[in-house]
Amino acid sequence: MPKDTKTIEQLSIETIRTLAMDAVQQANAGHPGTAMALAPVAYVVYRDFLRANPSNPDWPDRDRFVLSAGHACILQYAALNLTGYNLALEELKRFRQWESLTPGHPEHFLTPGIETTTGPLGQGISNAVGMAMAEKFLGQRYNRPGHTVIDHRVYGIASDGDLMEGVSQEAASLAGAFGLGKLIFFYDDNRITIDGTTALSFDTEDKGKRFEAYGWHVQHVADANDLAAIRRALTNAQKDDERPSLIIVRSHIAYPAPHAQDTAKAHGAPLGENEVRATKEIMGWDPNEHFIVPDEVYEHMNLVEKGQELEDEWQRRWEAWRNMYPDTAEDWDRAFAGELKPGWVEALPEFDPAEKDKLATRAAGAKVMDAIKSYAPTMVGGAADLVESTKTNFDGAGVFAHDFAGRNIPFGVREHAMGAIVNGLGVHGGIVKPYGSTFLIFSDYMRPAVRLSALMGLPVVWAWTHDSVGLGEDGPTHQPVEHYMALRAIPNFWFIRPADANETSYAWKVALERRGGPVGMALSRQDLPVLDRSELGPASGVERGAYVLWDGNGNGTPDLLLIATGSEVWVALEAAKRLQDEGITTRVVSMPCWELFEEQPVEYRDSVLPPEVETRLSVEAGVGLGWWKWVGSEGDVVSLERFGASAPGTTVLEKLGFTPENVVTRAQALLRKRQRVG
């Protein structure tokens, strides 16, 4: 059919399909099939339903769109280009190329209009749950009778893979429990995966009934090309304010390709030049032309004018609200700037060893949270059914539930979803320093989300407790060993293991001040000595990653450096004093955050770890991997190269060698070795 005889809707949809084919073919890599099949869905959502302004992609009350099926990103890139976002056609031609704005999966903070980084399946839909929770919380906080300033929806597309991954099931369960009626997702029922058809592993369950059981509103669209049915389903979904919505759309992957349609090959590989030509011919397009966008399609799909009108109308309501509620408006400004109220730093607690000589760092963390709660009124988060253990709730701040959006989120035993939801809270805006908490061992369950928080540079906080074998009786299944190093290995991630209550206070300060990425804290279950700062270096040294805690030789050059983190710092300090009594001048360095220390000027690093002192011993109740960077080839590590054991924590630490006596012995052996070599 010639282009000039087609409806503008059909021409627009075919434009999306040809752009998807051309971009993937030119890149010789990508996933064209889903983008081709869902072109009608993207067309209807973006053009007819999405309240957004391409000229200002960060407008606070915009609708969000999340492509959880991130492998189909060319679908979203095409929609963004056609609707007027600052994503030029040239960028589609550079799909998957070095430093393009069209990477192989959507990346937040890179491409205008991309709300979150998706690709690892299940993460996107779970992020979207967090966004919908943020909308609900902020709406209840800021909306007033006759003055609505937060009222938007979160739309998205999920694939078979998204629904297979367990993280999406955890998040969907919470979305239903919390009544997130502003959340509307399409499920692309194309019945194809990379390995073949879904009959291999995903046809025995009724996905719709599963989501109905979660408390979702479920609808079915029998044909992805039925625009009227898609519009009806979206309209019905918008009317249900009490339940999140899932619209199950039957599509045919790679439609209307004559040979690739409904094949697994069309999922993750270019169609091939011949198939692209044949498909264009079927649609009545010139097979010799590439990346063609008819002018009338740009005119028809452009949302700039409409989006600006929507934002302007909101701006007028927002200004009226600001004038009516100026104090609340100041709160809004801070929240959307990611800032706490002035005075929060001064409110951070200081711990006096004369008042309490021992305190678990998790308990110290609870006191910090209590001190800052009024300064961070939109800080939202919770624990994975472990609040009593992690002590990470805001007393009196209410529980997030179906009818009331309190600040304390009861995630239940859902570490996977908790991580992804916290990321969704973080990318939404207005939620200052959202956090998630569980035992450090279960950071393994959260790792995909933790990694993505670092990749996106999200200002979120991960508060992990029960941070070592010192937790005791629960045994090796609950005792982290390799986790410190595994987390330190993540780029742009700051991992802090404070030594005592005062270091914990400063660890929270670092976490609350960081803008460019996440901070994870590892806090102890067991009580630790509150170190006497009148005799030691100030706990503010945490802000530089490592500092001189104690120096037996004043400012002179020591014979030995003991470097420790967390609950092993007091052990190193006690060992140093005993070594000092033996005439071995020893410096103790507390190194709670490697990443912060690495950012310091070389002069500072050398002042803490003098290069001329090669006799160095690290002390940490985890694997020694990585410590050689700090102790050097002439140093040694007191580490844990095995799993833990079930016994009282003090017994486990003693049996595994984390005692002053063993550190003294190891230091003496290292010194003797150095003397023999010398």
C-alpha cells in the first residue's frame, strides 16, 4: 500500500517498525522483533496517554514510562525521536555505538526521556513499583484540597523474561498489597524467548490469574495491532485507582516480517538485509531507503506543544499551591533538590564512652536515624522483614500501606524487590536518600539492584547489619565472609564498615551527603567498644576513608602499621598497645571506606600510610583478597579464608583468630620475617 493512502496512525506505526529494523541491521546487533511487534502499543501510549513534556523531560509531575523489556530499547528510542525528545535521528543511526545516546539497553542519565536503567530482566518493572510508591507518598505529603501538585502515572512494558524473574513477582506482590493504582503495565505475550517458544518453560501457568491473585486489575488484548482495544484497556486501567493494572497483549514477534515472524531468531539478532527488504515491501515502503521518517509522522507524533501545555497548566496549579502553602513549598524545594533541612549535621549524635562503653553499630545507626528523621521528611525505606534486627525504621513515621503512605516500608522477605524498589524511589525524584536494609549476607540477593544503583549513580543508602562472623549462633549461612570484597568490587559504590558508634554517625553523614552514587554500610550485631576519642584520632576521619586512629610514636615513623575495619579496629588497637609495651612502635589506621580513601590526595594517603613503612598488617574478618593493595608485597593479612561457624560470636571470633593475642603474634612473626630479609 503506498504511503499516501495509509492512515497517519498506520504510517506512524510502520515508521517505528522500519526504524527498529534499520537501526538493528546497521548496528548488526540488537533485538528488533519485540520493537516491531509492540510498535502499536508504544504509539498509543506515547501519543495518546503519556503526560510528558519532551522539552523538559524532568518535569516533576510527568508520567513515567519504563521499558522493563530493555532489550527492545530501539522501540523506545524511536518513540522518543518521533515525539520530540532531544534524541536526533542520527543517534538512532548510531545505535549501540561508542558514546552514542542509544546504547544496547536503556541507561538513565544518558538518554533524554529514559527514566531508569533497564536490561537485567525484572528490574525495570520493580523500579516502576518504586516510582509508583514515590508518587503515592509525595501525593499524600504535598497535595491539599483543591491543590493537586502530584498526580501522575507510571506506564511500562514487560516481557516474558520480566515475568519469569522472581524479582518481578516480589515487586508485583507488594504493588498489589499497597494498592498502587497509578501503575499500568503491558505484558507482551509473544510466546517467544531466546531459546525458543515459551512452551519450553513458561506455558503451564496463567500469568493473568497470577497477577489477579496479587491484587492487580488484569485485562487482555487479543491483537497488538488493535489500536481501539489498546486504548480501551488503558482507559479502563486509568479508572481503577485501587489496583495496579496489567494489560496482556498478544503480539507476534517481528510482525510483519514474512519469515522472521514468530521465530526465536527475531528476538535477539538482526533480521538480515533480505528480510528487512521483504518486510518493507510488504508494508509498501521502498526497500532501498533507510531511516526514513515522513514529515507528517513527525508532525502527527510530536508532543512538544501538547507537553508544554500540560506542564504550563501544572505550573499554574503549582504556583497557586506555593502561594497558599509557602512553608510546604520550601519542603518541596529541598526534597526535589535532594537536600535535608539545615541543622541536620549538628543533630548527628556523639557517643561518650563514659556514658556507654559498648554499643553495637546497628544500635548507633538507629540513634542516628532518630536524630535525622525530622530533617529528612521524605526519606523513605525499610527492611526485608528485619526491622527489629537491623533497627532501621523511623519511629512514629507510619507504615507504608494500601490506605496510608508512611515512611516505613514493610518489604517483607523480599530482598530482591526491595533493592529494585529503592532504586525506583531514587530515580523518581523528591524522595531524599531512600534506603533498604537487611543482613549483610543477603546483599547477595540484592546485588543486581545494588550494582544498578552504582551504574545509575543513585543517591540511595544500603544499611546492612550483622556484618561479620561475630553475629554468632546463626552460623555460616548467615555470616558474611567474601561480601566486603564483593561489594568493594562494584565501581562507583562506597562501602563503609565503621569501627564504633561515632564512626557510624560519620558513616551516615557520608551517606547522606553523597550525591553521585550509593553508599552501603556494614553494621555490627555485637556490641563494640565506644572508642575514647580524647586519646585517639577523631571519628571525622571517616570522611576521608581512612585515618590515623592511634600512633604509638607520635608523629614519627612507626615500626609497624596495623590497618583494620569495623569490629576488628578495637582488636588492632589493643594489639598495638601490647606491641608498644614490647618496644615496637605501632600505628593503627582505621580504614572504614576504601573508596573514599582512594579519592584523597596522595599527600594525605601517604601521611596515613607512610610509603617507607613496608611492615604492614591488615585485620579484617573477611577474605584477604584485595588487601595486598594496602599492605604491599612485604605485608601480611589477618583474614578469613573459610566460612564461619555456629557458636556465640565471641567464641567464633576467638577461634578464627580475631583477637588481640593473635594479631600480636602475627605482627611479631611479620617483623621477624622482615628482619631476616633485611
